[in-house]
Amino acid sequence: MADRPADILKDNLWFNNPVFIQILGICSTLAVTNNLTNTFIMSMGVMFVTGFSSFTVSVMKTLIPRKVRMIVQTLIIAFYVIILDILLRAYLPDISKALGPYVGLIITNCIIMGRAEAFGQSNGPLLSFWDGITSGLGYAWVLMAIAFVRELLGFGTLFGIPVLPTFIPRWTIMVMAPSAFFLMGGLLWIIKTIMLKKEANSGA
Amino acid sequence: MKKDGFLYTVIFSFIVAFVFVFFLSLANQITKPIVEATQKAGFYTSVLNAAGIDPGNDVKATFDAAFPGEDPDVVDLFTTQWNGQSILVRRFSGPGLWGTITGVLAVNGQVDQIIGLEIISHSETPGLGGRIEEDWFKNQFRGENIPSGRIVVKKGTGEVDNNPNNQQVDGITGASLTSKSMETIINDTIQRIKLEAGGN
């Protein structure tokens, strides 16, 4: 396990990316990625929650009894998610409306629990916070890449701005959840191929 | 006290749960007025838009001028005389494909013409059924004559139905079930308005 901030960043963005290496947080990948704006806000939300929950778990780690460790982590995560939901509802009502139930679903994002348990439980608060933020970032760029393709082909827009001429037919499938499976599979394939090639090169 | 002991675990869990929930309730209480104000303003705007009244800069003032003394917390059917025309606006909610669709429907005093339709909340598929909140869909209802008191949402053809006399609007391509739900909800609402307004 890397423990220098730069290594953590590299690990979370690429070598040990939460989405395409650890295959975590897939449910939200399917749900929100048909639109770049929603994906962006969802990613920001996940970054916020992962960062702060890892931080809090790390601060409290010496106090938490082993028996109730998991349930306390869940409580901390749920706390930050609900805070986020409350803040969005009060100050960004339009976005809160667009995201609907998905904000609450951040609680079920396994990346957050995974990082709190695997990293926050055994590292210092600041490093854990950094690990949480970068994990969120690793999640964010993969989701944004998928959302880019889905919004472009499904709606012909990017961030709601029309870019494709209207004579190109829109792909209804791209708007619906199954297309995220295809894109996710395709992306995994491409990235694994690149990684394997690099490994083979460095081995030779 | 032993950290893994029974007593410590119970006390620790209790305190942690108490502290976190306390801060949540606090945040909720502090933001409550803002959330309620936003929701109320959104509702006023929807009612005014459905009735074809320009909400202007001060939504609350326009609403009070158009619907004096009608409190949305109490009533579901709003009546107004606007520019000599009597308008009835009814709040509705009904089942869509994935969840409840809520909104307001405005009709004229004789309930034989739809004035307008606004969607307040829904949980239909974004980009498919979710398009019921788009203007092209809602505007089809505007001015539609409904002598029979019913409207038909056709199978989506991709062509907007601008004929105000055929009692039909075009549905959404790829969202037949949501379109069908809208038809049912609108027709139920028209019937309900007739019943409720019939007493006057």
C-alpha cells in the first residue's frame, strides 16, 4: 500500500482505480451517467463524502470498539450523505430535483465504505482525507468519460448544450441504464489492454 | 474501562449515534424554512404558468392577486377570474411508470377547454418519460378543446399535435407507458374538477 500523497493519487486515479480495478460503485455508474451535469454533481458528492468519512473514521479509529466498527462507519457515511442531501435541497434545489433519489444512494456506494475500512482505519486523518478525495476523483473521471459518450449519443448534447446536428438519430439505448453496462465493459477492456501491454513491456 | 468490553461498546454506540443524529436534526431545522419557501414558490409558479398568467418578478404577489385568499396548504382547487375569463386550476397526483407524477391542470370555467398543464414532480426515466416536463409536450395541452371531457394521448409519432380541436396530443416516443399514465391522470383530473366545481 502506497503511503506518499503522490503515490496515493496515482493509485486511486489509475493503478488501483476504484471503478475499473476494484469494480466498486457500479450501481451509480449505471444510474446517473446519461447526463454530464448530474454525473459531475454526483461525483462531487461522492468526493465530499469519501473524503470526510475517511477523515472522521481515521480520527475516531482508536475510540471505536472492534465489534461495532462497521456499523459506526456506516453511521458516519450516512451522516455525511444526509448532510449533503440537506445542503443541496436548501441551496441548489434544481440540482437536488434532478438527482432525486440518487443522492441518498451515495450511502450504498461501496467505494466510501471500502476506503474508510481499508485506509481510514489504519492511517492518519489527513492522509485518509487525501485518499478519500482522490478515490472520489478516480471514480469521477471514469463516470465523466462514460457520461460523455452517453449524453453525446443519447441526447446529442454536452452539459445540455446541443453539439450534434439534428439529422443524426439519437440512440435511445444510451439514455437507458443498460448502455452503461456496454460502455463500462468496453472501457474495462481498453484499460486492461493498455495495462497488460505496459506490464509486458516492463517485464521484457 | 475495557475498549472491547460490553459496557464501553454500548455507551460508545449510544453517544456516537446521539451526536451525529443531533447535528443532522440541527442542519435539517436550520434549512427547513429555505426548503419550504423554495417549494412553495415553485408551486405558485406552476399554478400561474398553468393558468397562463405571467408570474412576473414577485411570484407570491401575483399569486395572491390572481387567487386571493386561497391557501395551497388547504385547498386543491383554485378558482380565479382573470381578464374576464374564469379559470379553474386543480392540483393532481397519480401513478406514472416509476413513481408518482404531481402537477397542476388549468381548465376554463365550463370545463370544456384545457388552459394549461404544469408538472411539479415526477420520477420517470430522464430523456424518455421524463420529457413530460418539456415545453413541447405541455404546450400541446394549451387551448385544447375537450367537449367530451376527455383527452387522448396518442402513441408517440415524434410530430407535435397542434390541432386544438381533435382532443388529442402526441405522446412521447419510447415512453408509451408514461404517456398512457399521463392520459389517465389528466382525464381523472378533468372528471374531478367537474365534480368539485359542479356544486357552485
